[in-house]
Amino acid sequence: MTTGSAEQLDTERVDAGAGDSREPDASRRRQEWWVPVVTYSVTLFALVTLNFLLPRLMPGDPIDSLFASGSPNYVYDEQTRAALAAYYGLDQPLLSQYGTYLQGLLTGDLGYSIAGNEPVGALIAGQLPWTLLLMGTATALSTAVGILAGVHGGWRRGRPVDRNMLVAFIFLLTMPAFLLAVLAVFVFAVTLGWVPLSGAQTPFASFGPVATVADISYHLLMPAIVLAIGLSSYQYLLTRAGVVGELGADYLVLGRAKGLTERRLKYRYGARNALLPVVSQAAMQLGTAVTGAVLVERVFAYPGIGNTMVEAIPSLDYPVVQGCFLMFTVLVLSANLVADLLYRWLDPRTTA
């Protein structure tokens, strides 16, 4: 097939879609980029408020929980309890606490950990990179595997390879991340000893730059794979459905008539057109990734903010729980906003 014929196919596809791109309301949709910005801003404010209220709806009191820990560093009397409550602002009315909380967010002050007596901002700053590394690696793995498998399976719809892949990915999708993590630890860490049991680095070890990266990757491998398994199932099903929907498209029939190879039709044209809904859904799956990351970090004792948040809940450490939840909220909403704007930019109906 000559290059000129491929270019002619591209031109015919563009001409075929020109009618849609000339819709009279395309310009209006392009100009309404501010709509998702406002929507996500309102959503962020609502979630920030919910973030303040939820920890305080849990039964118990953080000061009582601190005393119940049995630490010898505290004198357990009412005077000490009142002083600690005043220090953390817990003796104020709920509305006043809310105002102080919002003021702190605007100034970048997330407060002090009640149980650890350290700045929450510094605590999160030291652990957020580990969570981002875990989620970023798992997302990259799941996207690569899910999209490639989805294109391959969708292109061969109904064949044995498609049926087997569909059953396998649906089965993996139904497996809870917590259960997968426990099984992975038992099989690959405890029984076989192929991966570390916990942590993100070898403790008390002094390595050079290359060995440090290798050590971090070694500890990251299994948590990232476990987290990526569920995410890749979503990507696979979305991509497969998109490819199946494109199989009977006129431009593919025309491409075959012009002699284009199946490989080029599959990846250059069919897969590319099928990926638009995948882009819009990819960021939405970040919420699933956050939930999975919290569970995976807990099982593997990975030092991310998900594990920190889980540890802070029993002690009712409000500032830590709020700070960790806020970070997850900002991550998810930011990714969804970017995906929404990107979808509007990629949608051919808004690019006329």
C-alpha cells in the first residue's frame, strides 16, 4: 500500500467527519471550558467540608484516645485534658473549629498531629512521594496492559483468545485489592521469598544512587503489580468495548478495500478512535486507584499517606485524617478536571 493511499484514507475520514465538526454549537462548547472548572471547584469545597465533618462524626474523643494509649509522657488529669483540648482547638464550638480549619487550608497550615505532635504538612510531604510513585507506576502498568490487551481482544471478538481474556480480566476485576495483596504477600514474600515483606526501602542500608533506585524498585514491584491488576481490568473492558464498536466502521471497510494491513488498521485507525472514551474514563478510575492504594499500602506496610491515614483513624487523629483525605481529594479532582478538559479538546465535535 502506498503512502499516498494512506493519506487519501485519512483525508476521506476527515471529510466524512466534517459534517459533525460543523455543528452550530461547536463554538459554544469550546468556549464553555470554564463549566468543569466551576463544577470541580464547588465539588472540592463540598468535599473539604465533608472532610472536616466525617472524622468528628466518629465515636470517641481524640484526647481520651490519647490518654487511653497509656503513654507515660502524659499526666492523666482533667487539667491536662483541658489544656490539650484548648491547644488543639477541640474545646471550641464546631463552627469555630470549621472556620479555623478553612483558614488553615488557605494559609497552607494543616495543623499538628494529635498523636504524633508533629506538623501534618511535614508528615504528608514525607510520605506523599511514595504514594505518588506507587499510584503512578500502577497506572502506567495498567494502562499499557489494559489498552494493548483490549485492542487485541476487541479486534478478535468472539474468538478463543478474546473469550479467554474476557473471562480472566472479569475475574481479576472482581478480586478485592486487599485480598490480592494478602495473597501476594503470602505467596511471593512469605513462601517464595521473591519480594520484600514490607516497606519501601531496605532499612539502615547505605547504597549508591543506582543501587538505591534498584532497591526502591524491588520494594515497589509487588505492590504496584497488585494495584495495577484491578485497574488494568477497567482499562481492558473500556478499550475492548471501544474497539468492538469500531469494527464495522466505514473507514475500516474502505481501508481493507485499499489494501491496508490488519496491523495498521487495528492500531493506526481502530484503536485510535476507540481510545477517546478511555481518556475520559482513565482519570475517573483514579478514585479506584486511591482506594486500592490505601489497602495495598496497609498490607505491604508501604510508607504512603494511605497507610498513615488508616493508622490515624483508630486514635481519632483529626488533623492527620483530614490532611491525608484532602490530598487524595485534590489528586482525584485534579485528574478528573484535566481529563474533562482534555476530552473537550479531543472531541471532534468541539474542534471545528
